[in-house]
Amino acid sequence: MPATSAPLPWALGVCAGLHAAGSRHVVYVPDNPLSHVLRVLRESYPDIRTTIATREEEAFGIAAGLYLGGKRPTVMLQSSGLGNSINALTSLFVPYQIPALILISMRGDEGEWNSAQVPMGRAVAPICDAIGLSHATATSPETTADTIALVGKTAFITRMAGVCLLPRRLTVPAPSVKVGA
Amino acid sequence: MTNKTLMTRLEATRQIATAFAGDPIVASLGHPAYDLFATGDRDTYFYTWGSMGLASSIGLGLAMAQPARRIVVLDGDGSLLMNLGSLATIGWVRPANLVVVVVDNRLYGTTGGQESATAHGADLDAAARAMGIAQTVTVTTPAELETAVVRVRAEQGPWVVVVKVDESVPAVKPPQDCVFIKQRFMAAIAVPEGGTLGGPA
């Protein structure tokens, strides 16, 4: 996607949603769809500070420190990175009741081409269930902002981290199949 | 280096706790946290009970959130080796108020004393410097540690201070209720959790 094209509606929704949840710090490990979110943040949200981490687990450590310092952190990662983060989530975020808005760009779901992404993609929701993280899914560009704002507000007011999944059907939409004549 | 010239980790931790009294301190899980508690519990201490390796990352986040406070991290060599990428991020963000103290006993003390890579040439001071952290120092005696503390208090960070120590077996453990540790810490640094305050219905 050339940088001169218009921002993607779903990416605008992600940024509006996390901003509405009161988050002004985004810690992330990038992936391709998230680059659209980062572009919107860079161009339109000067009040949001973004910090790149070398690894998703590290991103969660930084986010925990931000929360302990009084901020509302968002962590953005690809689904593969959830595997790098489980110990941080289960031994820091869950027992200390440290909230964060967690946005997971999905791989391995419908539309995937890389078989190495499929096992972790399939495991994301069961892992969240197993470790006690509630998760929602942003299903359309129109509802993304509201869904993320709700997940974030709920996380910060209940002091329990909340996940919103960004499926490939949202972030890398396939051309529509023509039905009928 | 001969072991008899080194402080124990507890002795070094006592000196660090005195030097940074009043500053928030994030303690890596296991023996570093146990020893920090042994020097005298404070509300400004955040003891981790898991997430090995992340103490310096938690410190980085705190330093970003609270730029007017000096944030101290009490890390171990084994813990920092688990998250060396943290040095790269700290070297990039360069928070002037972050001080990472590594008590380097060259072994995994909490798990039975297995040697770590710092017993065989790994140099965490040099690693920090290579990742863009300009203010680093390695100390081996109480006098050197005192000199380092004076510099840390006077000069902008981020700092990485490697204190070569010998393992000492802790006799006490910090509080074990994680939510208590968090809420007490946040109240102590004047950002009390909303859920602890009450307010309008």
C-alpha cells in the first residue's frame, strides 16, 4: 500500500477506539497490517506516544511499567507474538491485575497463505481463554472503533487486560466473490 | 577476580537501598527481590514474583510514565540475560531518569546456583554500551559502588550499573500478594489505582 493512499477505514477505527479508551501510549512489535495503524497514529495522533519493542514479552513489560506509572497502555502485536508473551501475561498482568488494551493482528485465520502461521493463529482464542483474558473481535471497519473503545474502557476500569482480535478478513480483505448472474 | 574481595548481594543491596531511598525500585523476582525486602520493606518497592527478565522493561515503562522521578531497577545477571533486547530499547528511548542496577553473582542463585554466561565472559556493561547506553559502570567494591552512586545521582541516564557480588542466601521473602504490592506501590508514587479510591455513585 503506497503511503500516498488514503488511510484504511479499519485502521482509522483502531486509532479512534484506543484513543477513546484513554490510551496515549502504544507499545508494539510491528506486522504488516499494523503498519496502517502506525501510519494513522503518526499522522493524526500527535498525543499518542509509540514505542517499539524487540519482542512482544518485552512490550508487555514496558506496558506494565506504564500502567504502574499511571498510564493506560495499549500493546499491539501479531498473533505469533502471543506465544512470546504468555509468561508476562500469566505471571505479571493476571496476578497483579494490571490492565492493558491488547490488539492482536491475526495470522493463520481465513485468508492465510503461510502454513507456519496457522497453528498459532488457531491457538490464540483458546490461549486467551485458558489464561483468563477476555477477547472480542473487530468484525468490520464500521464497528472497529466502538469495539476497541469498549474493550479498552472495560479493561482499565476493571483492572483486567482485554484483547481485541483484528482478523485478516478485517485487515486484508479479499475481493468479494460475485454471486449469481 | 577473587571472591573474598566481593560484597555479598545483600550487602550491595543494602548500599543501593540506602543510596536510592525514596526512589521507586523495581526488583527482579527471586533473590534480588528477597534481598531488597531484607534491607527494609518500603511502599516504593515493586517486587515481581514472575515475568523473569522483565524488571528492566517495567522500569523503562515507569521511567516513561514518570519522567520527573528517578526509577531504579534491581536486576540480576540471569534475568537481564533473558531479556537483552531491553538494553536495545533503553538505548533507543534513553530515559534520563532510569537506573538499571545489575547485581551480578555470575549464577542463577534462586534456582540452585547454576553458572550464568557472565561467569564465562558475557559482559553486561559492554552489552549495554553496545546497545547505545552511554552511562555504564562496573563496580566490585563498596567504595566503587559509592562513587558510582554519586555519579548516577549527578549525571543524566539512562544508567546501567553492574555490581559484581557473591551469592548470599536470603532468610526472608517479600509480601506475596501481587495486588497488594501493586496498589501499595502506585499509591506510594502518587498514582493510586482508581479502583482503590471510591467516589461518586
